[in-house]
Amino acid sequence: MNSIPFEKIPLEAAGGANAANLDVDNAKDQWIVALRKAQNPADYKVRNATLDWLEALPPELRPFTLCTQYPRIANTIAERAHDRIACKEYLEALVFDLRGTRKGFPTDVGRELMRLETHYSS
């Protein structure tokens, strides 16, 4: 199979006038935001199933601050709680910054997530 010949040209020539103003970092950020789950009003309140999950947890593990500040994350953890492996993997992704770009959670929320991650890892 023969390769297709091509000519290397400057980015500005390939993309026209807009390519010269291309902000690669901003484009990457926009792409990441686009991949995130779309927000809807239900994401801003704790679901009944999440309250049931909280009640089933030992009192020292109940992440009340997480539920108050990040109800969508609490709802997702509760949805995955029945599958220890899936829940553990989700919590690890929250606790450990694999991309190196996350700002992190407030200290109290981070502590709650670490306790939950330890609980679901055991």
C-alpha cells in the first residue's frame, strides 16, 4: 500500500484567519467541559435513594458535607454503592487526581471521600 503524499504547511495557512488565534489550552478545556455530564435541576438535590444509602452507612462514614455541597456526586456514589468495585473505582477517581489538572475538594469533603474510599476498598 502506498502512502498518500502531503505537504507540510504552517497552521495559519491550513486553518485560515482563525487558526492564528487558536488557543490550544482553551480548546482542551472546552472539550473537557463538553464531555462532562450535562447539569439538570435534579443534580442539585439529594435523592431519596441517597438518603437511604446514608442511613445504611455507619454514622462515622456519613458524608453530610459532601451531600450538601456536591449532591450529584453523593447521588452517584449511592447509585454505585451496591457494586463495591464500581463504587471503589469511582471514589478513587475522585480522590486521586489521575489527570493532574483537578483543583481538589474542600478539606472536609476530601476527608469524607477518603473515608468512603477506604470503606469500599476493604
